[in-house]
Amino acid sequence: MPTIYRAGTVADVRNRTLLADQAIVVDEQRIVSVEPWRATQASYTDLSDCLVAPGLIDLHTHLIGDLDHGSNTPFLTKSAAWAALAGVKNAAATLRAGFTTVRDLGTFRAFIDCDLRDAINDGTVIGPRMFTTGGFVTTSTGGGEITDLALDIELPPEFRVGVADSADEVRRAVRTFIHGGADLIKIIATGAGFAAGTVPGAAEYSEDEIRAAVTEAANYGKYVAAHAHGTEGALRAVRAGVRTLDHGSYIEGDEIFDALLAHDTYYVPTTYLIHWLDAQGSSSGFPEEARRKVRAAVDLSMDALGEAVRRGVKIAYGTDAIIFPHGSNALQMLDFEAVGMNGFDVLASATINSAEALGSADVGALEPGRFADFVAIRGAKSVDDIRVFQQIDLVVKGGEMVV
């Protein structure tokens, strides 16, 4: 029997408009219709004092485990069970914050993210819909490796599944992740802020090596997301055909923005974590190297985001949640607003744009046939003030209220 929700205001992200007094009809997890409310004897859930919007999407999270003041060593000194159980906690916090779908872009101990996804899907634990990578495709000692250990400490095999130093090795790593259950592939195209010794602006793969990942993933109907901070690494990734360019913290110049437009690549900037860590300062306990890398990106990252918006690059929403506390994902919306995006632009980035980047017609909008994933905010009547998404009153996933 269908379930009915009466919504005071519905945010139509496709048409960038607000619909007053709507009935959202749900049957077997999916939306049957969104239509003007009519007096009826049928029972319904009353959300007439709420703004109702599609469930939010974060395209760049790391739910598995937790950082310890920016160090990756806890992934070695603690068990796989610790990493998985931390993932359960992080998944619940993310869902309750209104993010009903995420991409989980890698874990050092391979495939725990896929296990968490499956546990969520079968109802063992609660969490968002997860699209997982299984781990990282990375060069040896590159941005996807644990590098803050002495060189004579050998990492266990499960931590080096995606290490690849040639095009053929990249193809092997892609196949391994896909055969292990990954939904997409993540390649580390440059150094990383939290991988000790690596240089975020330095390219770590050639264009041909990244293209090998894209081609191999496409054989299985999968796409590639690229971690890239610097301009050269970002250019190589975009030209090679990745679907999303994640971070882009140091990108600048016409060439990269022209490439993003020419290749129809989604840009997933991760600005909030930079501001969060910069604000923590020395009291955070994060290594000075990481803080130095972050300081270099504070202004550049916002300049890059602003230029992308000005140029009409497709913006999708991702935060790199793990650097900052899970559940705070919506705070990045303020950065998007700061560079001139209006409320609907920001909301669309975290809903329908991100769904399109995922290649999914199941999420991202309140439309017939899609999953009944939505959030409700009491007292709100518009999306002009995007701060309302920091205080979600009700989360519905697949037609069921999240508790």
C-alpha cells in the first residue's frame, strides 16, 4: 500500500523551482508521484511545515576507519574490525545528516568499503547508499600509499592491492578492484596532502597510464574518479577521460578549465576540509607538513572553485569527509555560496548534478521512479539560505524514516 507524505514546500532541483503543498506518494521504496495536495481520507505523514528536498549526495567520502591527527598509521596499528566498525559509526552519522548517497573513494585496507556497502544494502547496519572503489590505484610511495613509516617496514598485501607503476599494472589493479566488487575506480593522479613526503602539485601518473585505467574500467561499464590537486596531473586525468576531477585544489590557468569543459568532466572541489584544517592550526595535532600543504591551498582552492563556476564547469558535491568530522558534510555549501552560487545552484550540485556524475537515475531528485530519498527541514520555505541544510529534521531513505 502506498505511503503518502504531505510536504509544505518541495524543492524541484531539475527545474530550479519551489512547489507548494505537495503530496509525495511512495510505493516499495520508490516515488510514484509528486503532485499537488488534495484533501483525502488516506493516512499520511504530515510535513506541511517543512521544506522537502532530495536526499543529499556526497561524491567524496572515506567512511572506513578514522584519521588520528592526520596520520594514516592507525590503519596499520588497529584491526580490520576497528576500521569496519568505525565505518558503521561514520555511515550512520552521514545518513542522519541528510546525505542519503555517497561515493566512498577508497580505504587503505582493500575492500572493507565494499563490505560496509553490502551490510547497509542488506539491512545489517544503517547508512547511505554507497558507491565504492575498493581502494586506490596509486604509484608506489605515491598519494594513495601509507608513507609515514620507515622504509624497512613492509606493508601487508591487502594495503597494496592497487599499487601500480606502469600501464599494464594499472590495468591489473583496475581488474582486481572490479572483480572484488568495486562500483567505480579511483586513481591517484598527484601527490596528496596527507601522504607524508608526497607533493600535491606533482603529477604521479602519465596521461597514457590514466587512460589505461579509464579504458579498462570502461570494459566493465565502470568509470574513473581522479584524485588530482595540481594543474598538470589534473590535465592528464581530464584528457585521459576520467568522469570526475576530485580536489583540484591548486588548479589554475585557462588550459585546465578549457579541458574540463571540452571533456564534459565533473569537477568535485573539496574546499571545506582545507578551511577546517587551516582553522584548527597547531592545536589540531595534525602534522606540520599537512598543515603547510593545506595553507598553500586556502586561497588557490577557492579561486579554482570561483573560476569553475564563472566558466560554467559542471560542479558536483564532494567533501573528503574523514579529514573533518563525518556528519558535517553540508558545511561546504557555504564555500559554494561564497563564490556566487545561489541556493538552487548549491542544492543542485549536491543532488541532481552529483546523481548525473554517478550515472544514476535512481537518486538526486524527487521524481517518479527514483528512490524516495529526501530530507525535511521544519520552518524552511526556500533554499535561499543554504544554512538550513546544516540542521535536518527528518531523513527518509527508500521511503522509510531514518532514526
